[in-house]
Amino acid sequence: MERELLLYRIGWKDSGQRIANVLESALNGIEFAGCDSLEAFGQMDRRRPILFAVKLPPSGMSAECHRLIGWLLEHPHSLEGATGAVIVDGEGEMFTKSEARHLILAASLAGCTFPGRALVEATGSLYNFNIISRIHHTGSMQAYAYSVASMVRRLLEFRMPEHAGEHVVMVHASSRKTSNSLLLWDMVRRGLPGTTEVEEISLRNGAVIDCRGCSYETCLHFGENAECFYGGVIVEKAYPAILRCDTLVLVCPNYNDAVSANLTAFINRLTALFRSNDFSAKRVFALVISGYSGGDIVAEQVLGAMSLNKNFILPPRFALIETANDPRSILDVPDIQQRARAMAEQIAKAE
């Protein structure tokens, strides 16, 4: 192992025996440095793999975790060169995933890279491990420990693919006549090197049918052939492009504090392709435009669906989050050209 792991224990002061036991097993034989406070974390070398291990209280809201999130947002370069993964252990059934997504978004904006599926969450009942338990013919606690050990191994072994940023696919469902989101993408695209291969996929061209929840066997059968039962533009254009690319950019206007319907269908329909293909060497970025507010909510949906679920790499500062309402008003946002160029640089570099 080239770099020592940093274990940041959050919220363990009152209780945390379950997560402590799981980590004792997962870190057996692994050299690591531990810290238990934001003050100590701020003084440590953070250009290394970092495992954020969060213990939630019964309320599901960790003041200590929120303090870390605030610090990361106030120090936007504090995790340059770091790679991260997160464990969240809750006493209840709620907020394990939402707390994790808040933390991962803040860490990404501070410069941290997350390998695909860099989250293990444990609800109080451990019911969320039922499927893994059945697959491995073991109990929920053993499935929890297995998931953590597997994630730690992936974190320590992770390296950014050498050719990331050479072939970019942009997916959108917006209208060129009125879209601030596409105007922002145009600014970003102009900042990409001339050697970058760029494909643009519009989900407005043809009917987009959302996932209807086929059986696992049916979904797997179609996915093995890079197909889906419902066909259409997602299968004909998006699937082949996703398989070819090393970088995916989602252009995501905020619709009612959510990803738009066609993009949601695209994400859902990727399940068939994901079942038979490894996305772990592909990166995902998002351009998020809100008319009023809530861009962070949409960015968290993207990171949750595409990285924590579909296994895409979450690069540093994966999301460019802006606010613009009237048509073409994105052009009047202060310093927008500079931020678009900075996003283009993030997309182009493989680190």
C-alpha cells in the first residue's frame, strides 16, 4: 500500500460498538491513522485515502457530521488529492443515505475523488443488507462487515484511469431555444481540448419510456446484449455511447427539486446495461441549473444514482451548480465563463 489510510471517526463518543467491530475486522492488517475530531482532521495530511466513519444518533442527525460538512464547504481546497469512502451506521431506519450524500457532495466540492459505490450504510435493523445476506448465505451483520471490507479494499486499490477525459458523452433532455443548461454546456465544451471526442445525446428525440421493473432475470438477459425490453433512443443511442465513453456529463435542469423525467428514465434504464457491464472506470459529471434554488438536491440525486449505485467514479468537483431563470440569463451570472472553464479543465484531466 502506497499511502496510509486515514480513518475519521465521527459521532463515536457516546456509542458506536457495532461500527467499531465492523471496522476492526475490515482494517485488520491495514495500516491507518485515526482521528476523532475536526480539529485533529484539519491538522492531518489529507492527500491520501480517507474513510469517513459516521455513527448517527437515534435522531438520525449528527451535529458533528454537519460541522464537518460546513468546514469542507468553507475550505474548498481542503481535500485536494484525497480519495474517499463513507460508512454511515444509524440507530434508526432513516437519514443514513441522506447524511452520506450531504457529506459526499461537500467532500467532492472540496476536491475529493470517490470511487464508484463508495458508501456502506447500515440502518438500525440492518434490513438493508437482506439481499446481500441471501446472496452470501450469511447473516445481516456478516453482510455488513463484508460490504465494509470490500469497500475499504476498493478505496485502497483505486487509481484514476489513465485515459479519463478522452471520450466524453453528454446527455440532456432540454430545448435549445430556451435552455440555460445547454448554454452552460456550450461554455464548458468550448473549454475542452480539441483532442477530446465529444458525443451529445438528446433524449427529446423520440419517446422515452421509464423503467417498468422487469424481473432480474429479464433485465439481465437484455443487458447482456446491451439492450432493454423497452428499446427506443436510450437503447439505440445512449447505451452504445455509454459503453464507448470514459466520461459522462449529465445536463440537469432542476424540475421541482428533482432530475427531469427523461433523465430520470435514462438513469433508471441504465440498470439493464449496468447488470452486465463494469462502469467503475468511467467518471460522471453534472451541470445543474435551478431557476430559484435547490441545485444541491439535484446534484445529490446524480451522485447517489450514478456513483453510489451505478458505480461511476465521482471526480473532484463533479457538479457545476448554478442559478438562472429567464432564458439566456445564465450568460449574466458573474464569473460564469471562468467557472465553465474550470469545469472543462476538471473534465479534461485524469487525476
